[in-house]
Amino acid sequence: MAIKNLIILLAIFAFTSYDTFAFQSDSIRLYNVITPNGDGSNDVLYIDGLNSNLVTEIRVINHWGQKVYENKNYSNNWGGTDSGGNPLPAGNYYYLVRTGTTTFKRGLTIIYE
């Protein structure tokens, strides 16, 4: 099980680049980069297509497989912090988004430039 998780993580990070790009499926669009440096651009993880009728759960995982952030009713407001509000180190993470019965997985890079 641990080896399988490591392989999945390596595959996600191998295809993660520093260029912002989106994954789109039917009703939502997921991005792979945030830059929470306070300049007003890409400061939070924004998921296009969220609405008040769609309960969306998000979980952010570090490269050791540890959950660093979770929100059961996400509203496009996560700015690269852990569950205690402390800034996470720059680097690669991945996140899972659950809307209803559908779960999406996406690589994520945090950059402080």
C-alpha cells in the first residue's frame, strides 16, 4: 500500500509544472499553482464552478502523504496554510476535491515569489 501511494505521488509530481494550468471536468476547473505572496494574483486556490448548491470538500496532502489542510465546505479561500493557519513551505503538494460522489485529485505547487 505504501509503495502504491508513493508511485501515485511521484506520478503527480512528475507532471506538475510551474505554469498555471487547469484541469476541467463537466462543471469544475482545478488549477495546479498558487502564489500566496499577497499581490492579489493566485493568492488562494480558486476552483471555478463552485456554487452554493454544491458542497465541496477539499483535502491538501504534503509530499510525505500527511494531511496538512482540510475543509468540509470549501469556498475558494485557502491561501497555502496548514489547518492552524501557518504558511506551508513552498513546494509540491496534491489536493483532493470531493463534490457529491465525485472525487478529483490534482497536483499543486506553492510558490512565494
